[in-house]
Amino acid sequence: MRWAHPEKGMISPGVFIPVAEESGLITDLSRLALNLACDGAIKLQAAASKDLIGDGPLFVGVTSR
């Protein structure tokens, strides 16, 4: 995940995740990331053939400190 800042360009997670943690926004950001991953998987499944993607589960990596 990257943050597309309008003036500074792409901001790495190493920069914006600590800010999200300190500001209390990390839970909302985590939910957004999980929703985007699931939505992307649904769209990929709808657009691609089963021979290409199969019908297995979606795996999303989650870390905590």
C-alpha cells in the first residue's frame, strides 16, 4: 500500500503507517486495506478464468506490533 500524496508523490508505508498509528487512524487504515484486498479479489475472480486464478482462498498478510 502506498499513499498518493498530491504534492509529494508516492509515500511509502514506512512513513505514513507510524503517523497513522500515532494519530489513532491505523484501525481505519487497516480496514480500508482489507476491504480493498477483498474487493480486488472479487473483481479479479469475475474478470479472469478459473484456469488462471483457481477457486482457492484469498490470503491477506496482517501484522501487529
